[in-house]
Amino acid sequence: MMAMIRALIIEDEQPSREAIKLLGNWEKYGIAEIDEAENGREGLRLVAARRPDLLLVDMKMPEMDGVEFLRRVSAEHPECVCIVISGYDDFEYARTAILSGAIDYLLKPINRHDLNEALAKAAALIGRRKREAGERIDQGIALNLSLPKLKETVFLRLVEDAGGVTPTHLSVIGADKPAEYQVAVFCLLNMTQVRREKFKGDTELFRFAVANLLNELELDGVNCFSFANPKSAREFILVLTLDPARPHGLRPDIEGLLKEGLDRLEKWLHLVASGGVGRPVQSHTQIRDSYLAARDLAWSANLAETAHRPIWAASAAEQGSPPPLIGRMPLIRHGLEEGNAAYAAAVVSDYVAEIRKAGRLSLAAADRLLDDFATLLHELALDLGVPNGWQPDMRSAGHDPDMPYDLTSLKQFESAMQDLLADFADYVRRTVKSAARFHVSDIKAYIDQHYNESIRIHTFTEKYYLSREYLMKQFKQAYGMGIYEYVQKVRMEKAAELLRDPELKIQDVSDLVGFKDKNYFSKAFKNHFGLSPTEYRSKEQNATFLP
């Protein structure tokens, strides 16, 4: 039987999305579900939420283009098969598609034959991968691998609705008999700190301890089995199997059991977590439905209310949208270009203060905002001329790049934002400095050649990515005067030289040394030499004719 395939079309133009849906022979290739996204950011969120097998990606989109989207997907969801779509026959786009592992590259306007040929190729690859996944489970049974590992593999396939699970697999893990299932999700809010401090950075030992603690939860008629979600580092999944033989109408206190799990995590491992549980389902084929509901609840935890305490989400709180982050980027850029990192940091603090005033930031939104901020900073780095952009390296701030940020409160969220900004500013400063090494004599040489132009300090702070104060201090130490004083000195000396030419009018001299106002030039000249330009010219001419 052909495995069911989920597809996601990421294209900003609705007519193009409709054309793709009309031209594709979706049923023929086993593609049963088709979702849509208008841009790369929305696409990333749907990839995480819906777990599609196949992505059809346009390269030119607002907010996040196809290039950045493919980079993120290949790193975070390498299992996805991609077909790239573009209205431009551009080698760079084709090269990006190849490097990201895209299975095909289609040019607009898309024709039916090319699209279906690509869909056939993608469906064949996805089907082969799903069959191989089932075969790996069979091999595990044949090799007598540990039952918990097999159980984890099978339940994970069911949670992801990824196919490849057979009746034999269910029989081996004891899931072949009638039973009711419920899935809970725990999101660990400070796992990076606990893993580092209590487990010396050993991820496997940390995950084993968490799973073991949750597996020991006890309630009559309920069997608990938990495991880390490999697709989401913060998540632990707990599958509850409810004994159908319990007295009719008697429902176990699942919520009480799971709240006990939250308390145990805090008491024994000092882990702060949020949790939620999905509705009961009557078959293993519906486990994903219960998981999705539980996940939405756990990730809805409000960081404005957690205050480092465990939180149980009995119902999804009203989400609301945090203020747009992209609107703050010009202010952050301005601060960094002016060498004023404190100003850029204040912009971030003001942004978090606005969220705090609203009183709501879900864990899901916080994680998403941090990812968006990193992406926006990467794009800013490219804009500032950093050849390969920027990727966060938070090890200097004590953060493991393979682990999620600790987010037990809004305060920790703000700290993560500020750490990203500080790492970005430091990296760009070092990178730009290495490309354009700073020498204070370069500023002097520039002034000597461009004295007749409008000279601003930010010309140099932008070029060398150094603060205004630092540049002015370095220049004064080297030449005994400030940058503006030196500009004035050069202009006055050049003006004095030009005044010796009787053919040049005072206005001409003023223009040639960069003054737009003749009266202002005359005052500046007299302030420097103690004589007006006319008096200076007369004195120089008289000195020339003396015997």
C-alpha cells in the first residue's frame, strides 16, 4: 500500500498556489494532504507543526526568501523532500537548490508535465524512505534490540504519522490489543542549565534520567512510556496506555498524574517544565491527534506568568501576537553602525518591555522570536558586507549551540535576545575589522584627500565598525587634536595657499575648501589666522613686493 504523503506549498502569490494544486496529479502519487504558506517564516512554522514530507518552495518571497528557508529546513528538517520553484533562470538559485538537496528545480510558468515528473520523483523517494524506516524496525526485532528502544521508535513513528509501522511491530511492543491512548507533552524550560550543572553536559544521561522519572509515574490501569522528541530538543513525549478492562465509566485522574510528573521533575532534577495532555483516543492510529493537542497546550505556557515555576496547561490560553520584531531592526542597525551597542541593547529591552506590558508571551512564540531574531541579524550581517552572514555562537555566554535557550521567564527571554545581539555585534565588528583593518593614519589620509567634502564621524565608524568615542580618542592621541579640528586646520591651510593666487575670488576659495557659505568661511578663517581672507591676501601680496 502506498504511504500517505503530506505536502506544503510555500508561495507568496495565491494564483501560483492555485495553479500548482490544479496541475498536480496528487492522488496518483499518494499525496493526500496539501497545506499552503505565503512566505518562508509561515512555511517554517507549518513544517514544525504539520511535519510535511514534501515541500514546494518558491525562491522569491517576502519576509524570508527561498534561499534562507532552504538553509533552515536542511538544518532543522533534513527529512523533508524539496522541489524548488522560481520565476528566474538564475544559476545562484539553482546552486542553492542543489546544495540544499532539492530533488528538482522548476521554472515558472510551471507546466503540468514538469510538475508531475517532479512529484513522481519525490513520491518515489519518500516511499522508499518510509519502507526503509519499517525495515529498520524489523532489523531491530531480528537483532533483539532493547524493547524500550523499539517501543520509542514505533511510538515516534505513530506520533509523526510517518508510516512504516506493521502489526508485527505493534505486537512486539504490546500495542496490538484494544486499548485507549492519551499523549502528554512536557516542554523543559531550563534543560540547558540542568544538563550542564547536574549531568556535566551529557545529553544522553540527562534524557535517560528524565524518561526514567516519567516512566515511574504510577496510576491503576495506566501504563506510562516516555521519550525525548528528536525533532524538538525541548520536548518529552509521554504515551499513556489505558487498560480497557477498568470499570465502565471510571476515568483515571490523568491530569493529577501528570501534575505529579511536573512536580517530580522540579523536585528531583530541578527542571522547570510546562505540560499538557491530549484527548483520549481509541486506536494507535489516532495517537498523533492526541499528541498534537498536547503539544499545543504545553507550548502555550505563558512566560510572563511562569516565574520559574512548573506550569500545567489545562486549556490553551488565548495566544495573541507579540509585536513585530522586524520593525525594530532599523533602530538596532542604527545603534550598531554608530558604534553605540548600548543603544541597540536598549531597543531590545524596550521591545521586551512592550511584551511585558501586554502580559503574554507563549513558549512557542518566544522560541519563534529568537529564531526570527537570529535570522534577521544574519540578513543584517549580509547587508553590512559580512561575506557569509552570521550564525549565533553562544558558547561564550555559556550556551550550548545544540540545546534550546533556557526560557523560564520573560527575564530569561530578554537575556537570550541580548546574548544574541552581543554575539552578533562582536562577530561583525571582528569580521569587518579583519576585512578593513583600522589604522588611525587612514582617517588622516582620508581627510587630507577629501577636505573639501562633507566629512562626518559616522563615515569612519561605519567603515571600521568602531564607536565614535574610540575613534576620536585614538585620533587625538595620535595628532594632538580632534577629527573636526584637524579637518578645519587642513581647510584653512589649503585656503591660505589658494588666497595667494590673485585670480581666485574669495567665494571661489570658500567653495574649493568645502564651505558653502562665504561669510562663515571668512569667520572661520579669521578665527584660525587672526586675519580675514581679504586682510591675509593683502598681507601676503605686500610681503611679496617688499624689496
